[in-house]
Amino acid sequence: MKTYSLSLLVMVAIVALFSCTSQVKVTTDYNRSVDFSKYKTFAFYQLSDHGPGLSQLNQERIINAIKSQLLTMGFTENKENPDLWVNATAIVKEKTQVTANSNYYGYGGYYRPYGWGPGFNGTTTYNTYEYKDGSLIIDLIDAASKTLVWQGTGNKEIDKPSKDPDAAIKAAVAKIMESYPPGGDKKTAKN
């Protein structure tokens, strides 16, 4: 039961990665010596998760969103002999942010003896904020050479679950993939 509860919690966290409350931060990198116009077909390698686990529902949502995006770009799925292998990795990390707020009323303090008197040198309060940091990494690998040719990463602070995980994941994948093909030439695979 504990494993089920933990898996459910992580599923909610991943879905929240793509909720509408904050923007997905996207970074991409690619091999500048590759001619991306030669890629016409794709197949999925695997979906992996790092952290407390990714639900099968969200795995399927991510795969379907990537597949839909590639098909829209003009690619064809070819499981036997693809030009590109697609690999997706989801990572969820628990993080803590600490903030300090100081309230000083004068020029006093340890180094300055010009304060307003005892007790008026102010106080500092510390606040901690725990959150989940989620990332989705999409790798495109040249099937012939087995080398990574393009990588897109979407990162977001997870604050609450999405009301519509299908739409949220699809939008996040589209945002990650919008810079493919790289270099400003947005021709599709059919061109």
C-alpha cells in the first residue's frame, strides 16, 4: 500500500510539472555538424524516470505527445528501421528553498555601534519552502551512428496537479520540440 501511495504521489507530481500555473523553462542543444533534413522516420527507444517513479498513464501521455508532435512535423513512425531513436526521461527531485528576511531599525549591529539602543538592531527570520523540481528530457539519437544529435529539456517547479494532464503534457512537449529542427530552418521531415 505504501508503494501505491508513493507512486500515486509521484504521478500527481509529474502531472503537476505541466500544469498551467508557471511556465516550462526549455533548453535545447544539438550537434551542429548534422544535416537534420535527412531524418524522416522515428521509433521510441524507451521512457525512463529518475526519482520516485512515473505512472504508466503519464508515460503513455508523454509518448503520445511526442509521437503526435513528430507526426505533425512530417515524420513517419518506423519501428523496424528508424532514422532517429527517441528517448524520453522524466526526473523529479525534492528541493528546499531558504529565504532570509532581516528587519533592522538603525545603524546598529555588530560592526556599527550607532544603533538606536539595545534590542533595536533588528531580527532575521528564515523561511523554508519545499517543492518538487520536475524535468522532461527528450533525446533524438541518430539510429545509424547511435549518437545523440538533439536534446530538448523542459523544467518546471511543481506546485499543484494539473486539471487536464493530457493537454498540459501535450503543450509542454510542443514547447520543448518547437526548436526542432535547430538553426532557424523549420522545414518538416517531408520537405
